[in-house]
Amino acid sequence: MGDFVSVIRPNAGEKKEESQSKRVVPVLPVRDTVLFPHAVLPLTVGRESSIQLIQSLGEEKTIVVVAQRDARNDTPQPSDLFETGTLATIHKVVKMPNQSLFVFTEGNERVRLGKFSQLQPFMMAEVESLPEPEPEKTSELEAMQRNVVSQFQQVVQASPTLSDDLQTIALNIDDSGRLADFVGSSLPFLTTQDKQELLETNDIGERLERLNKHLVKEAEVQALRNKIQSEVQDSVQQSQREYYLREQMKAIQKELGDADDTQKDIQELKEKIEAAGMPEEVKKDALKELGRLQRMSPMAADYSLTRNYVEWLAVLPWAKTSGGEVDIKKAEGILNEDHYGLKKVKERILDYLAVRRLKPDMKGPILCFVGPPGVGKTSLGRSIAKALGRKFSRISLGGMHDEAEIRGHRRTYIGALPGQIIQHLKRVEVKDPVFMLDEIDKLGRDFRGDPASALLETLDPEQNNTFRDNYLDQPFDLSKVLFIATANQLDTIPGPLLDRMEIIELTGYTEEEKVNIAQRYLIPRQAKENGLEEGQLEIPTESVAIVARHYTREAGVRRLEQLVGTIARKTARKIAEGSAEKVVVTPEVVQDFLGGYKVRVDTEIAERTKRAGVAVGLAWTPVGGDILFIEANKMKGKGHFHITGQIGDVMKESMQAAMTWVRSNAVSLGLDEDVLKDIDVHLHVPAGAIPKDGPSAGVTMATAIVSLLTDKPVRPLLAMTGEITLSGNVLPVGGIKEKFLAAKRAGVKDVILPVDVKTNVDEDLTKDQTDGMTIHYARRIEDVLAIALPSNRKEAQIDEALREAVVAQDGALTA
């Protein structure tokens, strides 16, 4: 039902015919509307059932108007209606162009709905009159009536929508019940529920009391609204006054030749924009925003946002470069001075510098240094910037989840800023810096976006010359930036992002390289950081080698530097206490400062390979290579094969393949064909809490099983890597350099590799790295067994003597 305006006829006489106590009357449900007795109410009837109800009326134009409990219900049932309604007479029906009816109704009396006799096509129900009790004329009722009239007059006067005639009508109504109904029907702020409660309240005193509460509340709301409106109007007038005064002040300052701070800022911004060297389209937009800023009041809400945006455009290095020619010899000297070893990495960097010297406008390549922690990836980036004569900036990507960290936020957001790329360009103040993107393999991804995908445009040389930050919304040329990413592993880097980068691997250091790095860089740096003067700390090469060999198992030198720092602090304490003026760190002092040896890998290999069934494999991990023990044992059983350890599906398949090959070749190995008939074999990879997987331990597992069944211990200080096929072929594997260096750090003297990786060994390993170690190449598993297992008793005795010598040497060092 539509909105309505009710009108009371204060002087209308009572119906001459008394309503019957019970009668069946058509029921008209209405939405958000309550008809009071003695009120004339126009209704818009649009529902099909309601239209049929109106059309079915003959001379008897009496209906019951009842409010719905839920106005959204299009087909109300008896339970959807309030029980109390108003018996009404229809005076006039007007047909509207849209087929709906406009009905003028007059309320007669309160009634209660009883039993419904008809539901279709419209509802009819018994109704019972609810006559008002004649109120006792008391002073309290008189006071309440007067108070209602007074409050109603106050509300009408303060309301911009209510007619002043309502006050006169209310003053001319003497009957208390009729007054309450008139006031209740005239108040637009009352809800349908409030009006229904007034209609259901038969007691006139209680009805007046309810109405008085509503009027008092509305009067308070109107007073508060008028107060707020007055304050707002005063504020607007004050703002207008300040604006006129400010404009007059500007005119006076202009006549005097002075300018306020705002004008000075705008002039400075304009000068910066002119001097920034930005492209014409960007400059045009910047000047447009500056003009908008100039016309804006500093008190405006958008003033600071617009100013920040213009300032970002003005201060970015659109055309400023580092300048200067590339000196290849000088760059080579800087790289050699800052870093020991890394020959291939340095050659690649010098190649890039040479090309840049011949072609200064070349697009910057995207280098990615991949290697375990502590091998010098970040410091190598600093050296490149130093060699190029460029500014250096590091952006940490580890754990970054929000795409806006790369592309920036749109200016419509509160606290919006450009992304990290643009922010760092502002800091370095040149357009061709060296950006180090650290930990690119540890980018996150969640509901805030995918930063790795946002980096695609940033790192693509074919696209980044028009990189568009969300905040700036202007193209910026990143093609002159040299991006260098670092990662511990490549598996977690998305393929499209990896495809845009040139991978350079830093695999780790041998013990000799660690000793040289410590003597050249780590010891002087830690001595200086811990307040030691030159000559107060001396760590001989032998002691550094002991620290590297027996206190760390890392591929890099980070832990080694921490231990050198511990030695430096212990030295500083002795000098501060006055117990020494200089400390020479002998092997005994190393144990005194750092405690007993933490790592005895070569001794562990010698001792654990004493018994048959133990073989040493080589594994690749994100923090460098490592050795891997494979153990096999047997027991009485029924030919079952057990495998344990925290291993993945690939290693489980390798174990099954190794066992299948051994069983199928038992006779050629000198074993009984039914050797596994009455025993169970158990293959175990220790350190079970550490997850392990990868296709590189097949030959090690086969060797362990054959060693167990032939009762021949694997030769001491020997390790191997390679995958096995069911037919016995040895397949090539990856990570050869990392695995080889891990074997050397562990004290291994013999390494068995697949024959197909010989090229990798020749290209990736230097002579210094392979010195002291023998490399054996195997094409089939028989080649591996011939090298790994002693062929006669004499070789077994030699192996045993070597094991005892290694254990004895370690015992002497410990003592």
C-alpha cells in the first residue's frame, strides 16, 4: 500500500446504527499502514485479491482494514495479519491508469478479527467490536490530555512537513479517545508497530500515556536536529567568511609582492616538474593536476592527496642516470677484491659489463643468483653496483603477500602509496640503479593478490619500459634498471617468472675456499666490529680449517663468520680484563672458546661403514649438498621387504627398483637364487624426522642391499649418487657440484658418479676443488659394486686399516 495522509472529522456524529457484536466482513490487508477510528484514509489498492474485494462490494461498503505483520509478504494469510483492525466504510473508489484503485476509507471503530470464513479470492472473517470504555473525568486524565495537545503543537511547529492546521484541529477535539487517535494517525515518525500498539490499546489513559512518550522523544530529536543544523550553518558561514578573507589576503600579498607558503610550494612543484625531464604526456598530466591544486583551498579534503601525487611525479628520476663509462679492468679488480673464487659468476658479470660498454642503451638483463644461504648472493649484488658505479638498493620479497607492494595502491584508497619499485627509485634518485630482489623464491600468495604475477611486467625487458604503477597511473621506464634476484631454490618460483631470468648458480665453498674467505674478509671484519685493533687477534690457517671442518656443515660461510665473531668476542674479553694483549688462536684455544668438536663426519663415515649393509649417498637440499646414510639389515622371515624413514614416493620407488634388481641378479652376485626366501630385508634412511625425496639414491640403496647380502662392508670414505633402472643402468642426476662439495666437506676421498655427468664435472668443478679426491664414473650398477665393495680379503684388510687410521686421527685431534 502507498503512503497515506489521514484526516479526522472532529465534529462527525456517531453512527446511527449500532454495530453488531459479531458479523462477517471482507478483510483488506494493508502494508505499513494503520487506520484509526474517525480517520479518513486514502488507500492505493493494487493486489489482485484486494481489487476483487473492492469490486465485489455492493451497497454495503463496509470492510475491515488490517495491517500486515511483514510488509514484504505479497500473499498474506490470516496468521500474517494483526488481530486488531478497524471497521471502515468506503466512500469513493477511483480507477487509476495502471489498473490499480484509489480508495477513500473512513474508520468507524476498533474490531478484533475472529474466525475466517473465506480465504479466496479475498479474505472474509468474523469481527468483534471493541468499544472504548467511558473514561472517568479525573484531573490526571485532563492533565495528560492537555500535555498531549501541548507536545503535539510543539512537534507540529518544529516539523517542516506537518500542516499548522493540525494544531487547530487538535485543540477542537474534546473527546480523549478521539484526540489520541487523531494525534497517533497524524504523526509520520511513528512506525507501523507503534501505531498498531496504539490501536490495540483500548484503555484511553494508557493510550494517552504511550502517545505522550512518543511526542516527548520526537520533541527531543527535533531539538537536537535543529541544534546540529544551526551549528552546521554557522560553520558554513564561518568557512565562507574565512574564504573571502583569505582571498582578500592573497590580493593584498600580491600587491605587496609577497606570496604565501601555499603559493611558494606550488611554484616549487612547478619548477621541479619542468626540471624532471618527464615525457610530454606525463608532464601534461602533472601540470594539469598542479593547476587543479592551485585552484583548490588548502582546507579542502583532497588538497593533501593531490599535492602528494604531484610531488611524487615531480621527484621521480625520469631522466637522471648514474653516468660514467664502464671500466672493465676496474670492475674485474673490484669483483676479485670483494669475493674469493666464483670464477664463472664473475665471468658472466664481466661479459655483461663489456656488452654495456659497447652498447650503452642495452636493456638490462634479469640475473638470478641461486644458491644456499651464506654463499654471498646479496654481497655480490653490492659489488656489481660498485663495479658499475651505480647506486644500490635491496628489496626484500620474502613473505610478501600483497600485490600492491609491487604495483602500489590506487589513489582512491586511504593512505595510498606507490609500490616498492617506485619508492626505491625515489630513494636512489636515478633511473638506472642496481635493484637486488632478495628471496624471490619465498613470495606469498593470498586474497590480496599474487606478487609473483605482478613482478612479470617489472622483470620483462620487453614490457618494463612502460611499467605502470597503480598510484602514479603513468608509464615509467624500468629498462635501464639492473635487476638481480636471489633465491635458495628454483622449485617455488613460478615458471613464467623464472623464464624471464638468467640463472647463475652459486653452489657453495670447499674447506680451502672457506679458509681463504675467512682470512681475507671474515676475520678482519669481525675483529673491527668487536673493537679489536690490528694485531690483537691472530687465527692461523690451521685453526680456521678446524673451525670450518669440525664446527659447521654449511655450504656457505654465514655460520663460519658467526663462530669467528664468537672467537673475536672472547678475545676482546681477555684483552679488556688485562689477561692478554694479543691472542693467537691455536687448535687448543679453538676448543676452549667454542667447546668440543661438533662435527666428525669423516669419522662417522668410517665407523658406520664398518658393518655390511651401510652405504653413503649424496643429496641436494635448498641449503646445499649433504651426505645421506642408507642402512640395510636382515632377519628371519618370509621374504618381505620393509622400508622406513621420512621418505617420499620417488625414494620408495628407488628402493623397490634396487631390491628388484638384486633379486633378479642374485646368481651373478654370487648369492643363492633363493637367498631372500627365508629372510626379511629392512632398508632404512636415518634422520627419519627430516623429509627426504628425489631420484638420486638408487645406486646407494642397491649397494647397501648387496653389501648386506654378501657380508662385505662398503669401502670407507666413499660416497655415491645416481639413479638405477630395473635393468641395472645408472642414470644421471642433478646438483652434481653441490653434492661433490658436500662429499669433500665430509672427508670423502672417493666419489662414484654416473658417467653421463662427466661434462658437468669438467665444466663446474675446478682443479682445486677436485684435488685430493678420486672420481669414479659408472655406467651400470655392476661398475658401482666393483668400486664400492672389496673384491678380495686383502682389499678388505686395507679398508679396515684405513678406518682405524681415520678414527685414531680424530681421537688424537680431540685429545
